[in-house]
Amino acid sequence: MDWLKYLLIPFLISTLITPILKKIAYRLNIYAEMNERTIHTKKIARIGGVAIYVAFIVSMAMFVKVDDAFNRILIGATIMFVGGLVDDMLNLKPMIKLAFQIIAALVLTLFGGITLDAIRMPLGISINLGIISFLVTFVWVIGITNAVNLIDGLDGLAGGISVIILTVIATLSVLEGRNDIMMLSLILAGSTLGFLIYNSHPASIFMGDCGALFLGFVISAISLLGFKSSTLITLGLPILLLGIPILDTISAIIRRKLSGKSFSDADKNHLHHVLMRRFGHRNTVLILYAITGLFGVTAYTYIVNKALGFVVLSIMVICIELFLEISHMISPQYHPILSVVDGIRKMMKKPSLEEEIEEKLDEKLPRQDI
């Protein structure tokens, strides 16, 4: 039961600190701004990430004997946290925020030596990245950091999904004999759980960029450190576990590119916004929790039974693609699979697949106002 203390201690620290942060935020007028992407209608403190950071650092000092790699993770994470905290207080320009992220990623990869040297695939296939290993790792860290930040749009969403991801990584790490990764994952999960008590719907405090960027950075580093030297498929399983934030980020990039907007422009067409228009706030968060958990189960299944895991993953990929097309999340003109299916149905003189699905959803689950 030693693992329990790695969850409990940071949980208690975070739980005790968060109410204090709310009072500090009210005094300093550090509130979450309302824009095209937000859904809250009142002033809410947005420095809850400080509780996550402090609980994590204190617990790491208590339980983990750090080495050079861990030190670089902590230094890089601190730089990312500070950049996010300054942005929460002063609203930095996008390029300045990116500069903090680049510096943090360089500390991790260039000075920390944490890079993805090869990608291992099924059937014993291994791709040596060689000179581009640094670039792949750098893009991964920046990408996952911003992916977690992008899904921080509903009460408890980013924090809850992060906890699920970290729990799965901790479980897989035990199977691989990586107790160091298990400890790191559970400590961060416990730190986030304490904050979630106050961030669950209706939230009384947000984690802010300081929390979201910090979480994304550490998760990206843990995934690299945990899978780099293991027999598991590198990048494949981390991508699977981080399916929701990665899917949302890629969709946002394509959507904004097609509409001629900058990637930094906020909108209300993220995955959680699309779901919330039909299922409501709380149900949307629970749905995304369940999907993330299913990704985690799929990853575990693949380790136990590769054939079954591949079948389950294939089904999930098809379902996700159909959702993207039916919801018009990327664009109303994006529907490759539906176009083929509808072409076949027209030949058979039947209603389109999209029309049938939407009709059934409208019958069972009437739309809810935001």
C-alpha cells in the first residue's frame, strides 16, 4: 500500500492550499476573462494551478530521490508554471507565452537529455530517429503542453482527464517495473485531485494557464521518460492515452486554418463545446472522462492481448472519425466516410447515415441550452 501515500499526501496539500488561493486571487483581482471560448458568466479565480504545483514540488521533495532527468523535468516545469502564472496575472502576448514554452522544452530535451531516439512498433519494427530525435521530442512536448491547455474549457475537464491519464501511466509503469514513473505519476495525480474538489462543476476556481501548462508539460515528460526505455510501443501508447487533447488540438488547427483564423484565436467549436451543446455541461465532462478511460483500457488491453487491443482501437478510431464528420467539428465540408456511405445509400434510396443518427439523438436526447 506504499502507493497510497503518493496520492494522499499531495492530495491533502492541494486541498488545503486551494481555498487560500481563492482569497488571494480575489484580493489581487486575478479572474478568468470571458471571451468567445469561455462559458462562465461571473468572476472566478484562475490561479488554482499554484496549488497543483506546490503540492507536487513538496511531495517530490518528500518521496523522490531525484536524478539529472528528474531535475530537468522540475526546472522545465517550473519555467512553464511561471510563464503561465505571469500570463494569468498580466495576459501575455502569444509569442511571449510561446517563448516560455520553448525555453522549458529546451531545458528538458537539450539539457535534460530526454529525447525520443527510436519509435518501436509492432512485429519488432523499430525506427531510429537519428538527427531528428530532438525535433520530434520538442514538438511532442510543446504539442501536448498546449493540448492540455486547450481542453481546459469546462469545469473539471482538463484536471479530470489528466488524473485518468496519469493513473493509467502509473499502472502501465508498474507492469514495466518503472516505480520511479509510478511515483511521479501518482504524485501529480494526487496534487490535481485535491484541486478538483473546488474545480468540479460548478467551479469556484480555475487552474489557469499556470496549472494547465504545468500539467501538460509534466505529462509530456512523464510519457517520454516512461515509454522511452520500455518494451511498449513508444509514442503509440502515449498518443492513445492523450487521445482527447490531441484530437481537439489537431481539429482546432485544421478548423482555424480552413477558416483563415490564427491558431491563437478562441472559438466555441472545441470538442467539449460541441458535446455541451447537446448534452449539457456536467454530462459532457463525464462523457469525456469515460472516453479517456476507454482509451486507457484499450492501451492496457493491447499490452495483454495485442490482437484484441488492435480491434478495439480500430473501432474507436472509426467512431471518432464519424463523430468529427457528423458534428461538423472540423468543417461542414469534411465528411469522407459519410460521403461514401451516403453514396451507397442514395443508390439504395435510403436516408443518409448522418440524418438517421441525428434523428435518433434528437428523439432520445433533446438539445440543452448552454
